[in-house]
Amino acid sequence: DIQMTQSPSSLSASVGDRVTITCRASQSISNYLNWYQQKPGKAPILLIYTGSTLQSGVPSRFSGSGSGTDFTLTISTLQPADFATYYCQQSHSPPLTFGGGTKVEIK
Amino acid sequence: QVQLVESGGGVVQPGRSLRLSCAASGFTFSSYGMHWVRQAPGKGLQWVALISYDGSKIYYADSVKGRFTISRDNSKNTLYLQMNSLRADDTAVYYCARDFRGDNWFDPWGQGTLVTVSS
């Protein structure tokens, strides 16, 4: 199975900050990497798929990059609505697996 | 608009069974693969199962293989998860999700249904 490791597991940031979250796969997954945002008590929503493609309706301050085993999610200018937990997910092959999540909190 | 609504959750004793349903609307259900994903209280996301658009391909997480069965009824626009031999560590919110483009990512998700396995 492909293991997904996210870091950090949590971070504190201020509105306006640039935030970067990393995700590492235990083997190469090409660009089969997706990012989700989840707020408390809500279902996750898809932000980015295939490593860097922004899902329709997602603000352009979100961006993704990487290929192979190392990926990043960047929020260019953190907004109040962005305080949430973020998960990466590999879609290379079943069993599909998620990273452990990164909780973005208000500093 | 695309909508997925789960039902069937509740409290069940260890070893018993439960069937979850996911009613789909707003899209051509029979053209999309579907997934179940779960989240234990305070924990991260765990993929559970995938069924292809026509039911011909099915995959499971090792943790549920042999106990859970994913199925679908395209005439009713409904996805199912039959859960047998339930254990305490199956306690979670269960989400159904559409396979966005046949490439194993999830969009959108339902609101989830809570399954609690407890004596």
C-alpha cells in the first residue's frame, strides 16, 4: 500500500500569511495527488486534483505542485475562511490512501 | 445541483450488521464510479471501498475486506454499503463520494452518516 505522510500535522498562522503544507508518498505516484479541505462537522471538499489543477470554484490563492513522491499545497494569502484541516490523497492505485491531515489554526 | 444523501447510520452492537444507503441526484448516477470514505471521531479520513459505474469493478480497504460489501442500484440512483461483523473500530462517520472523473478522487461528498458500534 502507498503511505502518505503530511507535514506539519498542525500550524498556527495569521490572516495574510503564506502557508505551505507538504505531502510525501512512500513510492512514486506521478501526479496522482489530490488535496481536500475539511471544516469541523462538515464533509471534505476537493481543492486540487492531479497535483496542481484547481477545482472549479476554488479561490486562486490555493495552488498545488509536485510530482513523483513530493507535493506541496500553498495558500498564498491566508484568509479567515481557510482555517481548516487539509488532507492529501493519492489516486494512483487502490487502496486509496490519505495523509494524516494538517490543521491550520489562527495564531 | 449534484447531491449525495447518506442514511442508515445508528448505534449497533459488535458483531451485528448495518446497511448504509447513499441517494444520488443532480447527475447521471450510472456514469460515475462511487466511493465510501469514513472518519473515526477526531481522526483522519480513511477510504473504504470503490465501485465502478457499472458495478463490474470493486475494491476494498484491507480493514473491511470480507466484512463489508459495496453495491449499487443504477435504476434507483442509490449506492449501498452492507457492513457485517461490525467492530468497535468501525465507529465513524461514513461518507459517500462521487468519483470525479473516473480517476479515483472524490467530488462531491455527502454530508455523512454516523455509525457507532457499541454494546
